[in-house]
Amino acid sequence: MKKFMKLVSIAVLTVGVLAACNSDDKEENATPVDNNTPAEDNETPADDTDDEELGNEAEEDETDNEDNSASNEQFADQLDLGLGDTGRFSGTVGAYEITLHSVRKQDEVDGQKMFDYMIIGDATVKNIGNETVDAHSAVDALELVDSLDGGGSSEFSKQLPSIEEVSGELEPGEETTGQIVFAARENNEHFIRVNSGLVAAGAVYNQVIWRFEDSEVE
């Protein structure tokens, strides 16, 4: 009888050990669950960007690029213009046109005489870009030379009180007319051009030259 009870006890103990081992295996193989994290937090957030908003931004960028391209447009050189012709310029000042209507001689202006005489031109400046253009800065880039190989006389109307200089801030599409003045020497022909140093420095992107005979000067 004692031997039988001992066998029963061993059997019961063995069953208990096996049950405990099976329980440990289940706990190790189970996937842990974070009960403190809401189910919504585990979802990938949706992209709230509005397609319409992206489209509007693209349109704005395209418009800005169009405006900048108009202001920064680089025109071809115009090297053989005459009186009455219009030159197209672009540079750091903006994009603009200058029309040289006519020129005349005058021995002196406001008591000032330089070289042999003064050449006074009637000119119109028009803003053809998308940014404001300072009209005087546009004509201030010009010089008069007797030879394209040498230097010449800078425009100096601003120093002469009696001269109706080209001036003013021009909005896109606006224009203004005034006078430009240069000191000149007796010569058979004259050239008004962009100061070559400004072209070389990149302040004006293209060269424009008007040529006229001395006989055309009033």
C-alpha cells in the first residue's frame, strides 16, 4: 500500500511539472500587446495636403517665373541704328526701350562749354519689363563717341538746370520724354552707344549703337 501511494505521488508531481512547463512555453510564444496604445495611434497618418492648394502654388511659381523672365530678358545687340530708331535694352536697371528722335548742336549750355560744342538729343524711354525702371539711370548708361574703338563723353544732362532731363520712376508700360546731353568734337560722324565698360561688367546685357552724320545734326 505504501508503495502504491508513493507511485501515485510521483505521478501527480510529474503531471504538475509538465503543466507548468506548458504554461511557460505559451507565455514565451505569445505576442505582447500594448493595451495602453489606442488602435488609432498604430495607423499610418494620412497626407492632409490639399491637391488644389498644390496646384495654386504651382501656378504662382509659374507666374513669378514669367515676371522674372520678362525683366531679365536679354536682347540681341543692335549696332546700326539711326536717328528716329528705337533700341531695346536689358540690364540691372530692367528692360526698356530708348528712342532717339533727333539731335542738335549748341555751343554752350548754362554757361558750360566742353570740347567743340554740345550735342543735345531728344529721347523717349519706355519700360517694357515687369519691374519699375529709373528713366535717368537708363540714359545715364549712354556715351557719345567719334570712334567705336575709343572712349567718349558721358551723358550729363543732370548737371544742367535748363535741360529737361529724362527722369522719373517708370512703371511697366509707362514712358517719358526728355533731353540727353553730350560734349562733342568736330567730326564727320558720331555714335551714341551704351558705355562699353557697363556691357563688359554685365550691368547692361546688350550693346546698342546709334550712328549719325554731322550733317544730320540740326
